[in-house]
Amino acid sequence: MRPAHLAVTLTAHGSRDPRAARATEALTRAVAARQPAWEVRASYLDHAGPRPREVLASFAEAGHRRAVLVPLLLTAAYHGRVDVPGEITAARAQFPGLAVTQADVLGPVDGRVPELLLDGLTTRLGAAGGLDGLPSRLGAAGVTSRSGVAAGLDAVVLAAAGTRNASARATVEQAAAALSARLGLPCRVAYASAAPPLSGDVVRDLRAEGHERIGLASYFLAPGLLWDAAVASARAAGAGVVAEPLTDVPAVAELVSARVHAARVAPVTVLAA
């Protein structure tokens, strides 16, 4: 049988928490449903399997000549800069006839915050009851309107997993600034680990400034222990609305597709057999 037009693996960090793998598989199914001409499979850098190089090997053995690896990451920290390229290098060495391209992470790149990422965040806030009239407009892809209006909220905390990498944290700040502009509300960043402040500390700071109705936007692709910690901290400090992780929200599936399309036109080196 002739292989699908393009092979794609969505590569998540991996977690001991089974909810994380379920979220990754749900997003993989959503992308596959959106792109029936692609073969789309999940892979994991740690804890769960299969590893990216194993999925890429299966693509090569099935006769694929081109593959795209999409890091299911919201920042280009250590995993995106080191682990993912290492997996691609190993696969290229083992299967030199397979051209493998790494797509961009799903968060901001070169200072540009994807509108589809903001769509996903506002969709989740709307589902949690934090936005008025959402969805006010649904396109063919099922994404939300570009203009969310906050209802019942007067501030938002954008809670992320956390990283020690300053440039990666800067992209989270960019996302928060863009979400603030989208909602017309103050939006502050918090982290569950690796860097301050914690979400509860940010909620308390906002309350001290006079904000009473504070929501938590989850800058997470999947639930897990760090997301649980961010939620618990925010709720204990008085956050009234908590959005779920992005998971398989339609805007994120569309964003993954857009990252794949962009990677397909990028130059790629194929090692001689």
C-alpha cells in the first residue's frame, strides 16, 4: 500500500500522569481528522512511549520519504532545543533516506504570538464561564472570534509550567501581553515550577491592587501534576474561574496543522544512503 502523503509525529514531553498521554492522543486524533491525507502519530520524550525516533523509524520502514516532527511545547526551552533535535539526528542517521523536518513550537516564535493560540486560550476561558458571548463566531475550523470580551472577570493569570530559561519565559510574557490585548484585561504570568511567581502569589497581588474577579488561563497543553499545583495555588488565593488545559481544542489542532505546513516548505537535509 502506498504510504500517506506526509508523515507527522506530534512529540510531547511525556508524563507519569496518564491524563497527559490521553490529552496528547486526543490532539493527535484531532489533527488526523483535520488532515486525512497525513499519517499522524504521537510520540514522547520521556515516561510514555513510543519515542520520536521509534515513530520516525516506523515511517521510514513504511516507505515514507518525508516526515515532520511537531514539538508539543509552548516554549523553546531545553526539550525543544536539545532533546527534539537529538531524536531527529538519531533517526536521520539510522534512516538516511527519510527527510525529517522539525516544526516550530506552538508558542510564540520570533516575537509573534499565534492568533490560534490566543483563540485556544479564550475558548477554554469561555468554557469555564469567564468570557461573555463566547464563542461569538465560529469559523469552519471551529475557532473563536478574534475579539473576546471579558464577563465577570477583571484580571487573568496566565499559568505556565515554568522553565529556568529566560528567553523561554520571555515568550510566555509575550503570550500574556497578547492575551491581555485580546481580552482588554490585565494578564500576569505565573509558573508552577522552576521560576517565580506562583499562581497564588499573582492572584493575591492582583487582589491587593483591587481586582476581585480573577481567572486562571492554563498555558498547558495537557493536565498533570504541575497544572494541578497551579490550579490549587490559584484557587487557594481566590481565583474564581479556572480554564482547562488546551488539549485538543480546535484552534490548537489548526495551529499544529499550520506549523506542519510551514515546516514542509522549509529546507531539509537528507543524508546520502
